[in-house]
Amino acid sequence: MPATKIPGGSTQAPLTYTVDTGVKPITGTTGPDGTLRHRTGEFREHLMTIHDARERRDALSLEREGFVLVDHETRVRDFYDPRELKAVYYPEIEHLIKEQTGATRVVIFDHTLRSGDQAAQTEKNLREPVKVVHNDYTEWSGPQRVRDLFAEDEAESLLRDRVAVVQVWRPIRGPVLSSPLAICDAQSVLPEDLIPAERHHKDRIGEIYQLAFNPEHHWNWFPEMQQDEALVFKCYDSEKDGRARFTAHGSFDDPATPPDAPQRESIEVRTLAFWGKT
């Protein structure tokens, strides 16, 4: 399917949607080292306009569109050192999310390193960019993640107040020229567009949303993201008052990517944000 560059920074490119067949899709990352991948379901590419959101970044809101781009320097020198990530990067991200959301408590529970280079994936045990557009948590799996990570009494106490899954995505090296991330304005996604899919991990079964095609979806990206920029977005929010709750995203092939562009390297951190008493 052809892709087209549009004057002004926007682009047209195929995005991979899920076809709702009535059979629940399954996606998985399993095996002892997390390198076994599998996916079931029916998928179809649709050519979509992906808007350059840099032009309106100051007007974006976590509570309305579901995502914001922030300038965020990091002191991390080696993103592939798990000890440095936990000692340096995790506290930086915890502070960032408290600052962006007003949450009283932030708990980081996971991170994923990705590369578009197959040799690097094998050598460093990295994950690949995900082309199928999706949202990492559902109405069920958002609260369930709290129950997975906390003792029963504490989990139920936390769930009586507002809780959200907030993620932070950033390049390990910039600018990102290949496999950039597209993110969908949460206000343009209808409940019936969300298709629950089983997410198999090596130690548990979770659930994500995959996205059924809707021509009204408003897709965005931030061209040539740098390492000192971070994309903050919500994948679940327990509040049901019209604010953004689920923010679909996925990588795509930008038609303007030079043939010799370096492969994308990125990190995403997943967190639970709480607003109750701590």
C-alpha cells in the first residue's frame, strides 16, 4: 500500500488494524527469555493521514487527547544497563509522571527496550516495534495489574480511588527516522472500536485492546523525536467522566525515511499512577 508525504509535516501511511471476526485475538511474548512471539487474528492495512502534532503540542492534554510530548533530559548513559535504569531512569520517570498528572503516587512496574534492527534484537534480547495498532490495557486488565502487583487488601484499597496506567516512550538515540510511533487522539476512538485481545506473557495472561478500523480516527506523530523528548500517554484511567482513558498507538513506515536511516531504538516505561491517600 503506497505512502505519501504531505506538505507541512503530516504524512499518509498504512496502519495495521484488526478485523473483528468474533474470535478473540491472541498476542504473546513467551519463553524463558521472552523471545518467542506469536499472534493470531485477522489484520488489514488502511492508508491513514498521520498529523504532525508538533504544530499543536502546547494545546495537547493527557486528559483530552490522552498524550503529550515533553522536553525531558535524562542522566542515563546506558539504557541497556538494567541497574542504571532502575537507579537513575525510574526515579526520573516517577517524577515526570507526578509532574504531568498530579498523581500522589507512581509505581513503575515494567519497561521494554525495542529496536528495528533484527541483529540487535537477537544480540541484546530486544523487542521489535509493534505495527498492529493497539492499547496496552483494557477495562479489565488495568485494575487487574494493580491486583497482580499488590497484596489483596492494599490493591482493593487503591482501586477505591482513581488509578491510571501511564506510559512514557522515548528514543534511546535520536532523531527517530525509521518506524516512528503513531498515536491516536483518544477522543476520536469509539468504545466499539476497541477489540479485546489476550496478551500472553511467560508468567501470566493479560489483555490489551486492538483497534478496529474507523475512518474518523485522528492519528498523530512527532517527527524526528530526539532522546531528550518523551511521549507521555495514558493506556487506562478508572475515571469515566469523558476524559481520555485509552490511547491507541503503533509504529508505521514513514515514506520520507531515507533508505540508509538508522533503525529505531526506543524505551517505554509502564507505570501505575494513584490519586488516593498514600
